[in-house]
Amino acid sequence: MELTEDEEESLNGEHGEALQIAYRILSATGEATDAEKLVPIHWAHVSGVNYNTIGDAGEEFLATLSKSAKFKVRTTVNPMGYDKDSVEKFGLDENFIQKQESIKKSYKKMGVTPSFSCIPYEIYDMPQEGTQVAIAETNAAIYANSIGKLKTNKESAFSALASAITGKSPYSDLRKDDSPTMSIAMKVSEPNELTFGLLGYFAGKVADKSVAISGVKNLDKRCSKSLCASMGTSGTCGKFVLDDNSDASEKVDFDEKEMQKVYDELNTAESGDLITLGSPQLGLEEMNDLASMLKGRAFKKRCLIFCPRAIQEQARHLGYAGQLESAGCELMSDCCTCLTPLVTKKDADSVTTNSIKGAYYLKNSNGLDVNLKPLSEIVRDETS
Amino acid sequence: MTLKTIVRGKVTGKVVKSNQPINFLGSVDKKTGAITDQKHDLFGKKIADSILVFPNGIGSSVGAYTIYSLKSNNSAPAAMACQKADLTVASGCALANIPLFILSPDEYDSMKDGDEISLG
């Protein structure tokens, strides 16, 4: 990768340690993806905020980095480990809270927009189509490319952080060429959000960088979110397009049989001890819809709903939050189900959710069994 | 022939090889380096001090922190060698200073689990 004189100096440490670290990361990712140069980016979204995921090494790294690093472009951040308003209900130890607060402080020091959300696309206006951005959160990167028509690679926590600090990213992969190399024919009829989650998980496994999906006429926001999140979990694919006439050379079907295979891989329980709705966090419309579905009903079990702080405040103002709480839901902001420290084997053996991404991490990282159901069935079976 | 060196370094060690991609955040214990995903072909194995040979990284962007944490906890592989480099593995190895190589298809196929090899 060709660097300008200034970039070369930064890499050699002539402009301070923070920039040197950032350029070291960008040089590696640029080399890995055969980039010829760095290009400016106009928005970064970083992951690596939850102490449960980044641990002591991550906390210490960010504390050191924040002594000299400043974000050069607008930078939003992923969820952290808990919601300060309800943290005392969850028995997290003092060390966890102290380390989490340190991480938050480090990001603030570097100049972050404190969004603590995995769905920045539902809180902020998206930049103009075609804008180069650097998004680490995988569901948001795929959403930005596929729905927002922005340009980002499926960034890592460090590559997006380096882009936030430098305002640049290697010009490679999806930034350069995002044409699908595979087409998946959606053959499952009457799909719901869970079906699209299963399709996304399948697509992530079989497709490389970009995939075309045929046989899908309309994709509402929640189905898009579900598809993006699960696709990001199972593979490296960073974009999808709905296209019935793709000229992609490789073609595969996603039928009932394939869907069942994915379901059987991720569904490990007949029912859950509690319910989590999130991964990605819920948007305002989803909260409104759920409030309507729950009219006159109440959950028989604990039900945790994860949404951004900005959305919870709107939902409170509009009355949805109160309706959801009356139906027994607990609203949580600034955090999400993915590697949450709030739902552990001490609290439950199994969880019911409609999120494929949530299921994968609850199973593999939290060690819980998962019962997968679409939201309509969760409401039907778990409320009275 | 190694096709490309992403993070430089000279290493000798024992190959731990997987034919499945690795989701570092979801399936590697950042303290011990043990693979926790029961469906993974490396389940129960430890990757510490090995030359970890696998197709590529997948999944969460935070996997880069897992790689960095492994190094801090002395549980990291001595080096990694992949079929193709993804941003999570490349950036994680760059920050943790773990040598990372991209292998040619022949070289990748010829490496067997348990082989003693030198890279770099």
C-alpha cells in the first residue's frame, strides 16, 4: 500500500504514539486486503466497548491510547456491559463496574458520540449514498452497505478505531468492488424475522464478500436487521442486494431443508427460562409494535428488552415504554444481549429469543441453551 | 511458498490446524486460549504457543480484542497462518504483534496438525 509522506511519518512514530498505532493497524489491514492507498472516511462506528468482551487487556489498551488519541471524524460506539439505571439489579461485581466506567471514560476522552448502540442507523441520519465510512459493528456495517448504500468494509474493532483516529481507511474490498459473486434463491414461503435471521446465517456461511438474494420482494426494517445481524455472525460477507436477475456465477437455494439445518444448529432448548429481545437493539417502531401486540397481556416470565438510550427516551415520551413495562418487560439501554454479563448460567439455563445473533453468542459465549422463536410466537406462548 | 506476510516475525512451533473458520469473540476463551464452540473442530483444544493454521476469521469485529487479550494473557498462538486475511485477524495480530502469514493453497494443504514448522 502506498502511503503519503505524512502517513509514512505517522507510521514511523513522528506524530505520536496514537497515530503510530493507528497506522500500524491500517497498514496491516491494507496489506491483508491488497489496498493501494488510504481514502478519507466520514463516520466511524467502533466496537469493543463492553468490558465483558474486551477484558482487562482491552481496558488498559484504551486507557493508554486515550492519553494521546483524538477522534478525527464523528465516531459513534457500540453497547457496553450494562444500563447504569438498573445495574444494581444484576449483581455485577465492583471490579466490572469500575473497568466498564474506565472504558467509557477512555472513549469519551477520545471524543466519542456516546451512543452505546449497535443500531446507529436508527438514531442518526445516514450520510449521503456512496459516502465512505468505517463501521465495526457487523450488523451495522452490512446494514450501511446494503440498505444505506454507504461504503464500508466489514471493519474490525481495531480497524474502525484506527479509522476514527486517522479519518482514513484502506481502499479495498467492498469499498472498491461490491458486486455479488453468489446468488441465493430464497425458497421459504411466508418468512418472518426469524426466517430472515436463518437466511442471513446461511448466507454468511456460504457467501464471501457480497451476495445477491432473489425471491424477496419486500424486506421491512426488522427483517433487514435480523438478516444483517446473523449474516455478520457466521461469516465475512459484508453486503447483500435483493436482485432476481443477478449475474453472479454461483447460485444456491435456501429452502426449508437448509433452513431447518441452521435452526437445528442454533436452537438447543424447547423453552427458555427468560426472554431477551435484542441483538440488534430494538428501534422505535419495533417497540411500538410490540406494545400493541401486548395490549391486555403480560409476560409470564422475565423479559428483557434492549434498545438505545435515545430510543427509550422517545418511547417513554410516546407512552410505549410504559405500556411495555405494564406488560412485564424490563427496558435496558446502553447494552445488548451479545456477550451480556447480565444473563449468565447463574441466572438461567436457557433463553428464548428471536435473534440468531443473540442465540449464537448466548450459546457459545454465555454457555446458555437457546429457544428460537419469531416474536409473534413468543408473545403467543409466553404471555397471558 | 508463503504468499504474503501481514505481520512480520520468525517462528518455529507446532501446527494446530482447523479446516473451519474461527469466530474469535464467540468461540475462543480469551484467558486460556481454549476453543469453546462445541461444533468447532478444534473444540477443547488450546491454541496457545501454536502455529494456528485456519482458513480465516469470521463474525464479530470485537474478535480483534480477543486476539489482543490472548497475547496479554500469554495464551496467544506464536503465529497464525491463513488462507485469506480478514480485517479482524489482521488488525488483532498487528496490534498484538503476532506474526501473520497468508499461505498459498498448496502450502495450506500440505500443513498437517501436529507438524513442527518454521515460518518467516
